Amino acid sequence: MALSDKEREKRWAQIASMPLGDKERQERWAQVTCNACGWKREFSECSRYRPSLKVIYGVGRRGAWTIGNKYVLKDVQTDDPHDPQPALTVANTELVSKNTTIPIAEIFHTWVDENRYYIWMNRIPGVTLESLLSTSTNEEKDHYAKEVAEYLLQLRTLTNPLPQGLGGTGFYDQIFWSGSIVTAKPEDWLRNFTGTEAQREKCLQSFPAMEPFTFTHNDLNPANIMIHEGHVSGIIDWDRAGYYPVWYEYLKLRTDSLYGSFGPCVANYLDEISQASYPETVKFYREFGYLLKKQVE
């Protein structure tokens, strides 16, 4: 709440009468600056203005602001103004929008300003599934999982002859930690294999068939699923999407700890409503998975 002129004069009179040490501390406190917006505490106490822009998340060198109730501004910091990744995020979103009924954000405008890439989009209504899981009933969770599974089936119609991002770029492999994969050779997926040569040979022999390479979200943790009025209102954060082995999303749903219990629940529905079930791949990963990760990430 902004201070009146009289209250502000009283506050500074109190500071002026403090012992030097306390006064210095108060002055420093008044100059504290918000790391996100640059707004000083002194200004916030002396002004009636309250910004409607709010930071809603920050991960790595990416962040997002809400602009009122209708818009979101994504801010991506990059060392290279020609870095293709932010533009790929936009391309991934547009591909899904044109070819599926999956609810996603509509992108209005993008621009580059020095080492920043900005994406202006609409704000999907609702809250994250992550924020609801602790209070949702099993029936509600099952309902959300079924809706997500049905949306995932639509992505399987989008295929590519090679595993890669849009435009032939690499992608972010979070299962085999193999770097930027752009080939269909199993040995390339095992470039960071940490086992013995005999284990590696056995792994290659049982490596699951990868084709077709289908468009995959690759980060379907509950924080990226929006819920509104009892339904999935949006799937967000398509930064890591690309054409992955047909079983890739299913395997992450079954084994990625970030997905919690919700991932296996989605996989169960994929088992029920389609042939998008890959138990042999899951068995393979559980046998060799501990040897497929980088020792230093």
C-alpha cells in the first residue's frame, strides 16, 4: 500500500533520528532493488503504482511474465542472438497448433533485443496440474491423464524420417544423455554409455526399434499441463519438442521421476486406448538405464 505524503515524511523523520548504524541500514533497505523488475523498495513505498506484470517462473536462463490476465511474455537469454532454439520453440508451437487440437498458447509476436529473445503469447486459463495434484481425487487425476493421453496420440501422426528437431536441428535427449542426436544409429545414442564393452554390445543387440520418429513434447511434467474447469486447458513449454523415437514419450512417462505418479497414469491410458505401449522398451531401459546416463551432468 502506498504511503501518504504525511506518512512518508513521518517515516523519513524517524529514519533521520535513528543512530547512525540503524539509519544506514534503513537507507540500504530503501534502496533494495527487485532482481526481476528493478523496482526499488523506496519507490514502491512512495508510489501508488502497482505493476500488473508478474514473474511466474524462471528456469535456467528462461523466464516468463504475466501481463495482466490475458498475456504472457517469455524472456529467453542467449549468448548468441542467432541461437536457433528460441525460434524453434515458436516453430514447434505453430506446428502443433496447425496439425492437432491440443490446446496451446497462441503466439502474437517475437523479437530479438541484443542477447534476449522475446515471445509474446496469450495466457492459457487455469492453473498448473502440479499445483492441484495434492488436492485432486484419484478420479480427477485419471480424468486429466486420459485427456493428456488422447492429445498425445494426435502427435503420433506427425512423423519424420530422422530423429531431430524442426529444420534438421538437434534436440535435447534426457533419457540416454547422448547430446544432440541427428541419426538413427543405436551406437550414436549410446555415445555416453558407461558400462563395459560386453555390456555395450548386449545393449546394442537389444536396443528397441526406433521408427517411426514421431513429434514428441519431451517435458510433460505436471508443471507444463494447465487445468481449467475440470479439463486440460493447455500444454505449455514446447522448447524440447522434436521428432524422437516412437516410444520416447512413453518411456519418459514410465520412468522420469519429475513426472511423479502422473506419468505412469498417462502411460496406462495409452496402453488402454491405443497400441502406443512399449513394455519391451521399458524393460530394456530398466536393465541398462543405470549405464546410459552421464556420470557428470
